[in-house]
Amino acid sequence: MGEPGYAQGGATGYTPPPAQPSYGDTAGPMTDEGHPDVEGTSVGQLIGDVTRDLSTLMRQELELAKAELKAEASKATEELKAEAGKAGKGAGMLGGAGFAGYMVALFLSYALWWGLENVMDAGWAALIVAVLWGIVAAVLYSMGRKALKTVDLKQLKQLNPKPERTVETLQQVPGALKPN
């Protein structure tokens, strides 16, 4: 089985650990007013029970906070990977456009040189190759720009790193400690 406090399903995968056995008799009979009947129980035993219960509560709250933060981090990681993939694809296409642009400059330089010096078929051939590289550069540039426009990091702003359930239950602790 897994680690105590974790389940296979649910929004955060957190389930409270099983209750520990009570060492005092405070979970037993109740008075007419609804309070535990502590008559005959020592003060030390009552303080020990309260200390143990607070310790258990704090451990459970810590486990809940860890589970919530883990779920949020997992969600953020998945979304970031998806957007990084889009950005990488667009950047790769822009890199290809840059290389194609370099080839355009190279072949246009050769074409101009050969065209002016020889005015022969070799120069015109270099010019045709340079024009083809120019077309490739324009296509890669437009595809890369289009891919980069689809990258949307606004979804990351919606992520909530605050463990909401833990904060909510911790706010209830002071009220539970006050006498009725």
C-alpha cells in the first residue's frame, strides 16, 4: 500500500490517517450539557490527551498541505511543459528561417559575383538556388511566427499555490480550542 494519509483518488489524493486509540477516558460518557464527563480523570491525563490530539491534528494538517501543494505543482508542471513545447517548436522554425536567410545571403552573393564576372549559366543557376532559399526562409518564418502566437502562458496565472483546504481547516483550530 502507499504512504499513510494518501489515497488513490480524489482531488488531492489525501485521506486522513486512521484515528489513534485514545489513552484517556475522555471519549467515553458525556454529561447532560454535552461535555465529556471527566470526573475521576487526572489533569495530567487530560493534558496528555489534548497534547496528543493537537499533535495528531498538526500532523494531519501538514499532510493535507503537502498533498495540496503536490497536486498544484503537478498541474503547473503539465501546463508549463505543453507551453514550452509550443515555444520550442516556434523557436526551431525561426532558427530554420535564420539559417535559410543565411543561405539566401550566401547564394545571392555568389550569384551576384558569378553573374557580374562571367555572365554565364553558372551565375544564373546560383541565383535560382538563392531564390529557392528565400522562399524556404519566408515559409519557415511565417510558420514559426504563427506557432509562437499560439503560446499562451495566461493559464499559469490561474494556478493557486495556496493550500486552500489546509488554510480553511487551520482557521477552525482556534475555535475548537476555546471552551464553550
